[in-house]
Amino acid sequence: MNTHSPALPVIVAGGGIGGLAAALALVRQDFDVLVLEQAAELGEIGAGIQLGPNAFHAFDALGVGERTRRHAVFTDFMVMHDAIDEYQVGHIPTDERFRARFGNPYAVIHRADVHLSLLEGAQATGRVQCLTSTRIVRVEQAGDTVTAIDQHGRRHRGVALIGADGVKSAVREQFVGDPARVTGHVVYRAVVEREHFPQDLRWNAASIWVGPNCHLVHYPLRGGEQYNVVVTFHSRQQEEWGVTDGSKEEVQSYFQDICPRARRLIDLPRSWRRWATADREPIGRWTFGRVTLLGDAAHPTTQYMAQGACMALEDAVTLGQALQAQARDWPRALDMYQRARVARTARIVLSGREMGRIYHAKGVERLVRNDLWRGRSPERFYDAVEWLYGWNVGNCLDAALR
């Protein structure tokens, strides 16, 4: 029997992966949720993403673990090659030893399939309402309520507001107002059908080829019927943060000096999407009264750690656990959530910057990079990523409890 009271909902700004994950976490704490999404339809752009064991711990905590697993491709290993001479820089098995160590697998998946799993989970609760074509322009607070005003002047009242409205968050702009840090790195993404993908590169792995000021990534999607192809390069021009259609001629012009085996990847896609990337400086405060930030709105990062979506999922679970720990006292719970997440997510942002430097090393720095992991055993690799993949619902509040 449904016994919840007809109280005001929690407002979630943004219906992407972070917003829907937050909605699921809030429903599990017995809140109704109103999701306000600026796009005309709920959905995701992009192509593939990588999911570490921490993401699967989050999916399970949100009740959509099995839904997501049905769409995922579980990899056998992660591998890095030098894109100049094909030297294998590092190889990390993600087999049963990896799963035993971290309690969940490593996988690759289409971004739209993650979003669909979360959306279906949210719809199944009967407690998540989604309004599309609704863009928040201002947030007001008074007493125990928060009001979001949209572009049409409509007012949406709730007990709290979660700003999960992405890298160009309107909620963050109002409360923080900090500038983006445009990297000058450009990412091209595409999906290639299996029959067009080179047979000798059809590895069941998250694979990266690293070169001077550039790198290439590929891995299977949707049961190996498709392959995700991502290439990144340092732009010659001044970039503005955003997404546009890509040009095959442009991307080919940046990869003249890499080995033929890796260079074939950029000739495969028939169309590309082009991302001029940016992040922001980590901040120590993203909670303001009954308003808080989550996912890319809180800690936008570059793609080099392959953890953007994973961090949003972790945020959502941690928010729910903080509400439970603080008996649904919103000010105390949001403070706890923030303290639990700030250092970890800042580490991702800063590590992403450093990983981009390592990937794109040239000259002697490239030689140093290629020596970093020589002879390293799987167990030593696992020790190095324990801080990242060892996250789970049982320890998600530890940083706030210290």
C-alpha cells in the first residue's frame, strides 16, 4: 500500500544520467521527485562510455544493476599502446581476478543504454515526474522550500533542489559563477558497425593508442555489433566550449605521424561529432541552503579518467545515503553529502588533467611514459586503482565521517 504523504517533491534540474540517478536515490529515501529537463525529449547524445566497478556498485544501490548489465559489454582487459611504434605500454586484466578484487566488473556501454536503464527504473517507481522543454533560469529559497523559475516564468516548488544540469549548469552559474577552463583539446566521437571495423582490432577491451598531443580509443558496444571510436587532439586554433558536427578532413590532419594500424581508426566513421572540451577548477563548496550540485554541474572534468558518468552515479548514491544518515534533515544531509564528495571528485578532475599529459607525452617524456608500467603485475595495477574502483555504498560517506 502506498502510504507516502503528498508533500512537496524534490526538484532535480536535469534529466541526464546524473539527474535520473539522483531521482532514483531520492525515491529510495521516500521522496517524490520532479525532474526539469531543458531538452524537448529525455535522452543522451554521445556514444560509448566506460564503467568501472564503482559504477556497478552505484547501479546496484539504485536498483537498476540488472537493467544496466543487460546492455553492457564486459571487457577482458584494458590496454594502452604507443601510437607511434605500437609498443604495449600497459595491460590490465579485467577478468575474474579483477572482479574478485573489486566486487564488480569493468564494462563498456552505449551512453544511451545507461540513460535508458535509469529512465526505466525511474518510471517504474511511479514517483518521478519529468517535465521537458523546461529550463531553469533562477532559483529562490524561503524557509523550508525552494522554488525553481523556468524560462516561461512558471514556478516549481520543492523541499530541495538538486542541480544536475550538466557542464553548463544554470544552477552553478547562479550560486558559483565561475568560468570554464577550456582545454584546447578536441574530442571526435563516432560509432562504427562491426562489419566495417578492422578484424585485427576487434578486442574485447577498452583500448587506447597514445601519441604526441593526441590519442585514440576503441571498444565494442552492444554485444560487439558496434565499436566506439574516440580520437582526441590538441587543436591548432582557439576553441570555444561546445559540440558541433565534425570534419573528417580536420581529424585526419592531426594524425599524420602515427602508425598505420592505429591511423585506420580515423578513416572508419562516416560522420563525427566534435567536442571542444573544458573543465572547471574544483570547488570546496557546492551546497547552498537547500540547493546542491551533482555530477558535471558540481565537478566537470575532462574524459581522461573515464569517470564522468561514474562520478555522477556515485554522487547520487552518496546523496541518498546522507539523507538516510541524517534522518532526512536536508541542511545536515546536504552538508554531509558535500563533505563526502568534494575531495574525491576534485581528485578525478586533477588526475584527469595529469592523465591527459601522460597520454599526450612527446619526446623524452614519451619515453618516460612508456617505462612507467614496465613489468608491473596485475596485482600492482589493482593496488594503484584501489582508491578509484574500491568505492561502494558501504564506504561512500567515509570522507564526511573523518
